[in-house]
Amino acid sequence: MRSETLPHHLDVDLSAKCNLRCSFCHLSYFTPKDRGEQISLQEFTDHIEPYLDNLKSLTLFSKFEVLTCRDFIPIFNLISGRQIETYFSTNGILLTDDVLDLIVGNLTYLTVSVTGFNREQYLRYMRTDAFDIVEENLTKLNTLKKQRNTEFPKLRISMVGMQSTLESLTDAADFAKKHCAAGGVQMTSLYVFEPGMRKELPAADTARYDRMTRLAVDHAAAIGVPFELQSGTLEDNTAETEKLGHRPCYLPWQRLSIQPNGDVYPCPVSQQPVGNMFDNSLAEIWRGDALSAFRKRVNTVDPDLQNEDCQNCLHCRHHAIQDADANDLSAKETFFAGMTRKVS
Ligand code: SF4
Ligand code: SF4
């Protein structure tokens, strides 16, 4: 596959921080390479803005909470108004009036991550008593959308699918309906970071996982809510990942993933940078040898020739979910973007 002269899509983590420590999140187990780092308005202007006119889409998060970036508002102002599809995911707690004022009518897609659909469950999984705040912010979002007569941002609710949350999938669909989430529900699949969590994997009880996800999809359809299993059904995922160990993947031909310390990765889940935007321009990195070598080792069927990242692909849309070992990172000392395991 030929890559374009410049990427049409960028994933940019504007901040390497989050205001939460969810029970299932990598941030509860790993420390970011440059903890607390943020992209400033000046850095964004100097190193990323020159590429905006070439972009079709821009994702402003992948591993952290974008709204912890102190320059989020001026940076979004630079992006807003261009012909670019914009997207970010947030836990929704920091959707202040100023942020809502900026994004309503301007942001294309917004995902709000909620695992636990009442105060007690939310506290259990998200580890903070903020369920009511999220509901309040979603109400404000929808009120403003109505006032401005806009469908943007198109809202979606995302939840983590694990054995103990499978019974809440139907609640997720009801929650999405209540909050007018036109994008419905997206269920992301879990990978685990300590042996005690292994029982939560889809692979720990595939029959139950299959049955409960089917029930949820049916319930959502009955109330008119789109419901997406991000990794696909167990059956489809197994068939599609059998040959390579992951689904055929073309992300490194389409996009670059940027961390706030300037490191640039070939995809959002790789662990080795292919350059740093403060040392080389994004154009140089895009056409450089490191990325070219990585691309050659993405879809090869020979597992010995595949990039280590691709052999253990953890991208929700590409990785295999039926293999418990592939989703158990209990023994790993490193994680995405150079994160290292916390010393307990
Ligand atoms: S809100 Fe998202 S990034 Fe933050 S701790 Fe929870 S799962 Fe991790
Ligand atoms: S690690 Fe996964 S998402 Fe990244 S390039 Fe490899 S197969 Fe694609």
C-alpha cells in the first residue's frame, strides 16, 4: 500500500495526564514516559498547525484526558472552523461551560466514557463519585445543542466491556438514549494488568460474553440506539484475527500518533517512537526510514518478521479478544508510548 505524501489523520495527545484513575485503566498501573507533559499553544502552532490544511480528521486524545491540557481552548480555536473532522473522548467531568461553549457546533464527534450507570457502579469502576456531574454536563451539552440548533458534536457513550459489566450493557443503551447520544454505545474490550483481573476478560467465559453482548445489541436495537462492539463480535473477531494474529491494519499508512513530549508513533498503541516532532518535522518523520521499516512489518504473515507491537496488537479495532494470554499484560513492564510499570 502507498502512503500519502503527508498524513491525512493525526492522533494528538494534548496532555499526558488524567483527573481519574479508573480501575481498569493503564494509568492505574503504568506511569507515562513524561508524566504531566502537555502540548502548549506555541508548540502546537509551531509543529502541528502547518499540517492542519492537509488533514481530513484529527483525534485529540488516545491515552489520557484531553481536557486536562491547560491550552485546550486556544488550541481548539486554531483547529475549529477548518474542514477537518474532529474527535475526542473524555470522561466528561471537565466539560465546563467554557469548553461546552467552544465545542458545541464546532467539534464533530464526542465520546464520553462511562463505565457504571449509577453512582455506586460508577464509583466502583471509575473510582470517583462523579456520576451526577457527568449527567449534569451531558444535560448542559444537549441544552446548548438545542439552543444552537446543531447536531454537533455527535455524542457517543463508551463503556469498558468485562465480565462484571456485561449485565450493565443494557443500562448503557438506556443511558445513551436518555442523553440523546446519536452515536449510541461503543463497548471497548478489556486488557488486564494484574493476574487478579484475568477473570474479567471476554476469554474467561466466551459463551457468557457472546450471550450478553447479543442481548445488549438486541435491546439497543429495540430502543433505537446504535450499539457497537469495538472489537466486533467474538465470532467475527476470531475469524478476522486468525491469519495475522490481528486484523489487517493500515493505520501507519494513514496517520501519525503524537505524544505531548513530541514523540511520534506509527499508531496509537505502539511502544517505540519513529521520531520526535521537536527534532524533526512531521513530514520528515512521515517519509523517514523508521516508519518505512515499521510499515513493512505490520501485515506480514510470518510472526517472526512482524513488529513486536503488531504481534501483540492492542488496538481495539485490530486486536484479537479470544486469546486470554494476548490480553493479559500482568507481566509487562512497559506499555503504550513508553509508559513504565509503577513500582508497588
Ligand atoms: S478516564 Fe480514561 S484515561 Fe482517565 S483513568 Fe479513566 S480510563 Fe484512564
Ligand atoms: S500495533 Fe496494531 S494498530 Fe499498530 S500498526 Fe500494528 S497492527 Fe496496526
